[in-house]
Amino acid sequence: MGQPRVFLVDDHELIRSGLRSELAGWVDIVGEADEVEAAIEMIQERTPDVVLLDVHMPAGGGLAVLRAVADKCPATRFLALSVSDAAEDVISIIRAGARGYVTKTISMPDLLDAIYRVAAGDAVFSPRLAGFVLDAFSLEGTNLSPGDVDPDLDLLTPRERQVLRLIARGYSYRDIGTELDISTKTVESHVSSVLRKLQLTNRHQLTNWASERNLN
Amino acid sequence: MAVTTPPRAVIGAPHRPYRRGAQNAILGGVCGGLAIRLGVKERTVRIVFALLALAWGLGLLLYIALWLTLARSGEDESIAQRLLGHRRELYRVIIGLLAIVAILFLLRAIGLPSVGAYTWPFLLTLIGVAAVWHGASTDERHHLHELVKSTPLVGVPASRSRGSFWLRVVLGAILVFAGLVVLRQLGNHRVFINGTQSGWAFGSLAPAIIGTLILLAGVVVLLAPWWLATMNDLSGERRERVRVEERARVAAHLHDSVLQTLTLIERAAGDEAAVVRLARNQERELRRWLFDPDAPSEEGGTFAASLRALQSEIENDYGVRVELVTVGDCDASDDVAALVAAGREAVINAARWSGANTIAVYGEVETDSLSLFVRDQGRGFDVEAIPSDRQGIALSIRQRMAQRGGTVVLKSTPSAGTDVQLTLPHH
């Protein structure tokens, strides 16, 4: 695979120019936008492989871009990049279809790794996101009747829990593979499966949990 | 005591005690509340009250009496109790009543008792309305405000065009006139029946009330838009004040924190370590203020809070980044304190010796165990051959955990990093 075609969306010129100069040579930057409207238009026009999406922007932020574009550009994948790691922001942008969420404190090699991973169709979980998912899915049984639970969507397998726990502890996918004695590919498929559950589960606790967590 | 009743009447299921309805109220919730209390349809109760109102205004008097003396669902005091509790409001009502008596005496003295005969119900009703308005809770006041606002001809949408303005004036004037005519009938009626000017005939109460209502409706139609506009001005003013206060609060916080730190950073521009430490401290503080405003203070209280305190301490003292993730939480206890203390040794160890600039700390509370993981990707060491100067730390971690029946797993690979896993049973 050649260099992934990347599009930047961020309302801060400083952040965009920083990303531009650091990513130059490693990815093909096909455009950038500093506001929601322009982003929606240009992403549809240029159909990049990966959109680096800022979560907090005026006029709806990354969520608005994702909601407007996700259906129209099935080949484009979104990686949320934000200063906030508040549960509500993280959970809502993932549920809107982003393939990953990293904070802006991420190191450049890790960000590059994340971009390549998302471009290849995998999911990228920051330690914090993994912690949120473990927290949110551990509420099960509290007030769900057995009939309401779809085990395919509403519960994590023990293996998925193990993988998430290791991500939360700061392990890379490769380290996780070594630790659990499985291939990196298998780790990736576990994470993708968690992402799918996170996006598709109907459990309303997830949204409640995220907004309540911000209040606590 | 505040009692909350169900939002709607459940047919056939009476519910004690009797409170005025909040959700199913049209005006004061007297009928809605009674429907809930008796377990019958709201509409049935309303029709009965309307019929009673025709019988010498009995329904209306009953309605107003209940409105004043019965607490609303979810509130602890009735309007009357609230008025009695506030001297100023009470004085206003008493002064209003005295004024009516004075006016009636005056009218009688100047030989116009029939005027008094049709003014007193009107004045009394006005006082009742004022009493309800002053004694109502904020919630109920809001409900009444919305009610007036959504009434056709009276509400805000109706007051936009010139046409509706004139319609309102004409209609209001007609209503006022009609009300006065009805009340005038009452005056004649009374004089005709009693002949003398002493005493007020009870039988004349129904026309008195009907006339009063028509008159009152006319006044409301005429004056409500003006009253609503005043109300809106007031609430707009309140909003503006809140906004200004909020802005001042944010400005004060930014000044005390971010602006101060930026000045410090400028001054420390040559010292890279100091700049990083300042920036990181400020980032953490601002992040907490923005995204986690109600988090308990760092001094502890819970497992997660004591880990956050540990994170700040290490980042400040050693200039490394501590990536903290917690899953679940529990109140502080001796177990929590021991686990965090052991974890602290492990984190300090990593900060001092590993050479890594990031340390990952992961704490998890499960139903039967507490765990804490400390990991760095620094230089690592040979576990079998821990240098003697570092033995102490490993020992103290093991001892702390052993005392509480916990376990320690220490993994380290030279040049790949160290992983310390601490687990305690938890009840």
C-alpha cells in the first residue's frame, strides 16, 4: 500500500501546520479545512483515505462533519484527534462512526501508526478510550433484563476484555499479541469487534454513562 | 413534607394523599389532583367543578380555596402556608382586604351601596389572583406564565401584528363592558329582592361571579401582553446578569491559572525542564476544570482520586508524563491506601530509573479485587539481579501487599521496560 491520503480538519492553524510539517513525507496530505462547512464539501470532493478530525470546533465540531459525510464516503475513514478526553466526546464521536480516537498529546510515531492502522480498516483505541469501554460495558446486568441483552452486541467476550485491559495499561498491539500469545492480526480483529459493538449496541446506558461520567 | 403524586390519574386506582397535580394541571391542578386522588378521569372532575360553579359559584369558591390551601405535588407548602410564612406578602393581602372593606364602607357612606355590591367580588378575585401569584412556587409560576403565553389573543404570538392588537382591544373592551352589564343586573337584582340596603343576598353570588369572570377576562385580554413583555424583560435581564457573572468567573479563573503560568513560562524560557513541567501542570489543571469540573479534590476520598493525586505529584516532581486510566471506583479504605502507596513506590521507581518519559498507570476496581498496574517502556532490568540499592523498594512493595493478602507480579526485560502488577482482594 502506498502512502495513505490524509485530510486535516482543525480550526487551529497552529495545529494544522504542526501536523502538516510532521506528517510530511510519511503520508500524502490531500487537503485541509478549518471549519465544518468547508470540511464537508472538500472531503466529499477529494475522498481521502483518512480524515484527521478535530472534535471541538464551532458549528457542531467533528461530530457534524462525521454525520454529514460518513454515509456519502464509505471509503473514507475518520480518526478523531482532540485535546479533550472527556467520556462524552470520546463515546459520541466513536458512535457516530470514527474508527479511532487519540488525544493531541500523542507522540508523532504513535500518530503515524494510528493513521496507517485506520487507513487499513483497523480500529485505534487510546488507553483512555479502552478504559471508558471497560467501564461502560461493566455496567451490564445492573438493570438489563436478559431478554434485552443481545450477546453479540451488548457484551464483551473475556478475550476482548483482556485486550482492552492491556490497551488501557499502555500496551501496543504487538506487545498485547506477545503477552496473550496471539498474532497482532488477531489483536486487531478483537479491537475492531469491540469498536463494532461500541457503535452498534443499543444499550442506552452507554450514552447515559458517558454524560453522567462528565457530571461526576 | 413534599409528596409527589403520579403525573396522571390512574382510573380505578385512588392515590393518597390529595395534592394539586403538577403535570396534569390546566390552571391550578386542583381538578387534576383530585382525579389522581380519586382515580377517575380528569375530565369528569372538571365537568363536575364547572357544574358546581354554576350553582351559586360554589365550584369556583371551592376551586380557589383548594388552590390556596393545598400543596402542589412535589412541594412542601401550600400557597397559603407560603404567604403566612412571608410577612410582607401576608401584609399585602391583609392591606388589600382592608382596602376593600374601606371602599365598601365609603360607597355606603356616600349612598352608592349597589356599586359596592358588584365591585366586591371583582376586587376579592383580584386579591385571590395576586395571592396565588405571590405565593406560587417558581415552578408553578412558570406554568402559569406558559399558560397565559399560549392562550390565543393574549399570548406573545398574538401580539405581533397590528390587526391582532385591535382585535384584542375591541374584544377586551366588549368583555369588560359585558362584565359590567352583568354586574349591573346584579345590582338591580339585589336592590329589587331585598328592598333595603342592608346585607348581601347570597342568591346573587352566581351572577356576581359570572360577571366578575367576564370582566376579569376582558382585563386580562387587554393587559396581558404588556404584563408578559415586562416579565420577559425581567427574565432577559436576569439571564444577562447570569451571563456576565459567568464570564467574570471564567475570566478570574483563567487569570489565576493560565495567564499566571504563561508568565512563568516566559520567565523560565531557558529552562526546558521547567517549561515542560509548568505547561504540563497547567494542562492538567485546565483539563480538570474544563472536562471534569465536579471531580472530588485530589486529597482523596476515592481510589481514582488518590491515583489522580499520585499522577500530579509524580509529574511535578520527576517531569515525566503519567498516563492514568481508571476503571470503576470505590471509597478510600486501608486497602486502597496500601495499594496506592505500593503503586507510588513502583511509579517513583520507574520515574527514577527507567529513563522512559511516559509511565502508564492503570487502576481497576472489580467486585472482588483491586488492581493497579504500573508500566514503563524504559531500560528495564534483570529481575533476578536487582541492584542492592533498589532492593529496598521492591521489598517495601512486596511487604505492603503481603500484609493485606495481595500479590505482586514484577516483569522486566532489559531495554524493553518494566511492568508491575499489584492486586488486592477487595470486599
